Amino acid sequence: MKEKLTLVIKGFFVGIANLIPGVSGGTLALTLGIYEKLIGTISHFFKNFKKNMAFLLPLLIGAGLSILFGSKVLSSSLKNFPFATNFFFIGLILGGIPLLTKKIQTKKKSVSNFLIFFLTFAFVILLGLFQQNGSGVSFAKMDVLGYVLLFFVGMIAAATMVIPGVSGSMVLLLLGYYYPILKTIEQLTHFKNLGQALLILLPFGLGIVVGIVAIAKLLEFLFARFETKTYYGVLGFVSASIVTLLFAVFPIQVAVGEVLVGAILLLVGLLIGLRLGGE
């Protein structure tokens, strides 16, 4: 029972992370110690269905709860307390770094490995620099092409959600779909425009499922064939995600009180990351 509850909590944090531009759900899954098992479970879902469902179901419950009930709270927190909110997630990510560095401590160091680290680090930084804040597309008048695009946007977002350090929400923001999707989720949770909300979220959700399975297969192949290089790439992604979160909060003018709250939440996030990632 304790193990299942822990998975629900981890799923909750991964779900929340996927809602925040600049925070990667893949990063949280990695730093919370469930990433490789999650990739393997998704990639071979039907080979051991009962065992895989026992692992995935608590995660899905946690992620579902975070998305359904956390979207409004998260929107409010990011709007009113962006400094403290971002520092909490920085703490969560930092708490999982030791788990990741252990993976490469005994591995052979080479120029190519460090080059991969640099390239993945630079990729995430550049992605963050191009982040937009516009409301993007409108779901007011949707045609067949619009629903097809939603499916493919879901696939792209899912792939980036799974890759550590790359924020699926940031990609949605770049594509102009972030705020419309977030607003649609909020409508669903408030039982407003249910028919329209479901018509929007269904093709988007199907795209997410297809995208996650496809990227899981690719990542499993990379970990099996190029384990060391893949871990260096992942470390680059994760390290850069911390920098992009810092970029997001440093231009913000904050009171001393919020700085103190941010420091406390950073420590809380760090301790949670160390505790959950160490299991």
C-alpha cells in the first residue's frame, strides 16, 4: 500500500510538471527514480499487462489528479507567486541530480560524451530563449484539419514530455496551444462546455498516447545500445532545465518575503526529490 501511495505522489508531481512551461515531466520522472521503469513498462505494455498496470495505474491516478485539480491552483501560483513556485520545482529537480550522476560516475568519460552533454544543454537553453507568451490558436471554430492538427500536436507534446529536460508545456507554448489547452482543461474540471472540451481533449489525448509509446520505444533502444552517451545527454537536458527556470524568475521583482518563501520551498523540493528519488 505504501509503495502504491508513493507512486501516486510521484505521478502527481510528474503531472504538475507537465503543466508548467520550462519544467519537464520526464525530468521529474527521472529524478524521482521511475524513469527507466516507466519507459520499459510503456514500451512493453502488453508483455506483462497485469504487472505493468500495477505500476502505471497509481502513476496515472496521481497525474490525473494533478491535471484535473491542480491546473487552476498552478495557474494562480504561477501568476501570483512565480518566484516561489519555480524555486520549488528547481528544488525537486536538484534533489534527483545525485541519482542521475550515480549512473555515469562509473562510466567511461570521453570527449564525445561531454559534447553530447553540451549539445543537449544548449538545445534546451535555446528552446527556452524562444519561449512565447501569446494565447495562440483558437478552438472557437474547429474543422477536421483542426482536430487532425490537435492529434499531431499531442504527439509532439508527448514526445517532449517524456524526454528529460525538454518541457512539453514549453513546446505547446511555442506552437500556440498551451493556453487554449489549459483553458479547456479548466472548463472540463468546472463542468463547463463539456461537449466541446471533450471534443478538443480527445484527439489531443490520443496524440499524447501515440507519442509517448513511440518515444518510449526510441529511448529504450538508446539506453540499450548507447547507455553512457544517453545518460550524458539526459544530464545535459536536466541541467539546462534548471537554468531555464532560473531565467524565468530572475527578471521578476519580488519582495524579501517571497524570496524567503522561495528559499524554503527550494529546500522542501530538494528534500522531497532526495526522498522520493532515493527509493
